Amino acid sequence: MKKTVHYLFVSLLASLIISCSSEEKVEQTEELSFEWEFVDSLDFEYLGNPILADIHMAGDKALFYDFASANILITDLKGNLVSEFNKTEDTPDSYGFMMNLPGFFKADQISVMGMAGIFLYDLEGNMITRVKHPESIGGAAFMAMAGKSMEKINLGGKDYILSKSVRGRDSYPGETRFYDLYRALELVDPDSGESTEMIPFEDGTLFKNGLGYWESDYMPAFEAKDEKIYIAMGGEGILRVYEMENGQAVLDTAIQLTIPNFQPIEGNDLSTFEKGSITIEGGVSSIRNIHIVDGKLVLPYYAGMDPKKSEELEQLWMSGAEEEAELAYEQAEREIPKGALIFDLETLAYLGRLAMPEKAPSPAFASSGDFLWMEKPASEEVEEDFVRIYQVKVVQK
């Protein structure tokens, strides 16, 4: 089965990132040398276009979402299909338009966010509970990336769902007050249905400079462990660590990230934004996700396309040379730096950086325990009816 990807050519954003926040900062230190160690692989035979969403916390199951059928798929780590279900029909247990890849919640539960709310299903697809969004959702979009799924956090022995916030807050990115009202995440109690918004744009952030930004500029990458939340806002280039205190996230540490060739982002005049319009640019620089593996924080990054190159490709596409533009885009995409920053989880000391491996070049992958799980890109020469997932470890040379 050959996967086909259609690209939308849009101009990227660029500016100088300036950090003037007053939080405690952890300086980067001398780099250590790391490498990817490919330990094992999983071949999942399936006719469709599945993307890896999550790996079970016990490390014994994989969760996929198939774009072709909108099916949610669960396999064991040998690639055998354990369960498959679909919740897109107009029924009370349907999540509606998906807004985030599904993730494992408890040992036998999956969390899914859709326009109809946040849903918990058992592994066979039976609805356990539904939590309504705190505000009605007028529209939505999301950029599906392997491993960027629904998350959870344990507070005081109780599991909560941790998801990106989709509240409109009676504003939009074309208003200055949007950036004061914005909160990145929702802490959701699946038992009571209560949802608590948290993590604003902090003072001194790039996103409070009076300009407007697309959702992809500040799309949060986050992970939680031991009542701490680790988060980076898209292409801002800052890792922040929050401590959970009495159900609220309190900023503890901020780390300015140094990434070679990381294209800075810039805002647009507020008048260029339309209320109700949602724009996500796939080529913008960003921290794509945050993983906790083997005592380390691993931050996969995408350095972004040079704005001049992006404009050149857009003009080529608009001229009608769509096939030529697509080939040129694919070549430019291959040349964009992609990798991962590595930090010590306990001290937050910077340890080093790795470029993505050739046989798994995407900076989007899942994690569980001591391992990362990377998806092999589909072959461009041979039709394939399977997806291969590599089990990978980060090791110091």
C-alpha cells in the first residue's frame, strides 16, 4: 500500500526570538555524544493509512489511527490486531471530528478528543464516559503527528486527562486580548467532568508582543510526570517546567533552547486574522513533542523551512507547475534539519542533540518506558501493505 501525501504550499513565518522572562533558567552545558540504538521492530499489516498514536504504558500494546477508515486500532507489539473500532457515526458515543490523536489512559481505556467532547472508551470501543467541552466548539483543526496523542497526569493518586485546550474564550488570534486569555492545556477529571484550564502565555513571551500568530506557531508540546508538566509552545524555543499545586500549574523553570538552523517565527498584523478562521502551517519550526524515557527528556524538533524557499515554492505552485512544485517541496523538506534535544530529567541539564536517523527521519514518534517508537516512512518505489515501527533507545556513546 503506497501512502500519498498532498502538500499545501504556504509561506512560513520568521523573526528573532527574544526572551525577557524572569523565571529561573538552566544553562546548557557541554554536549555529550549520543546515538540511536535500534532494538526491535513491529510490522503491522493493514490495508489503509494508519499512523502510530501511542504505546501502552506497560509496553505491550500499540495504538494506531487509520485515516482511510477513521478506525482506531490496537495491536500487540508483534503486530497482531487486538481490537478495531470506529466512532464516527451520528450516535451518542461518537466523538465527532477528531481534534487530537487518541492515547492510552488507564490499562484498559483510551481517551479521544473530538468536537463532541473528550471520550473514554474501553479497548473494544465501548464508551465509558464523555466529558463535554467547557465551551462550544465552532471549528477545529489539528496536525496529526505520530506519538502526539492525548496525555494523562496522576495527581494525589488519581488519574486526570491532560489535553490541549480548545476554548474560544470569546476571542480569536486577531485580538490582543486573545493572548492574555489563552491557556494551553486542560486538566480534565473524567469522573466529575470538571475541566481546569492552565498555562498561559507567560510575561515576556514572544506571543504577547502585539502581533498575531497562527495556531501552528504556538501549538503546545507537553508531557507530565510526578506532578510536573513539561511544555514548549511551538516555535518559541523555550522549555518550561510547571509544578502542580492544589490543581494549578505553577511555573518553576524556563530553559532557552539552542537549536541550529531553527527558523525563528514572526507575527502578522492583527488585521490579517479573520474570526472563525483556523490556520495551521505544517512547515513552521516547532518543538514537535516531549518524551520522558530512561531518565531523560527528549524534545524532537523540526527546524522549519527557510521563508525565502517557502515563498519560492508557493509561487511555483501558484503558477500551475504543481507536480514540479511538489517534487521541489519534497526535496526541500528532506533538507530541513530534524532531530531531538536531550536533557537530564532530574537536573534539567542539557546533555546533547541527535539528528533523526535516516531510516526513521520524522521528528514525530511515540514513547513508553525506556524506549522510543519511530515509524518507517512508506517506500516511494514499492507498494507496501504494512507499517513498520522501530523500537529505539537513546544511548550515550
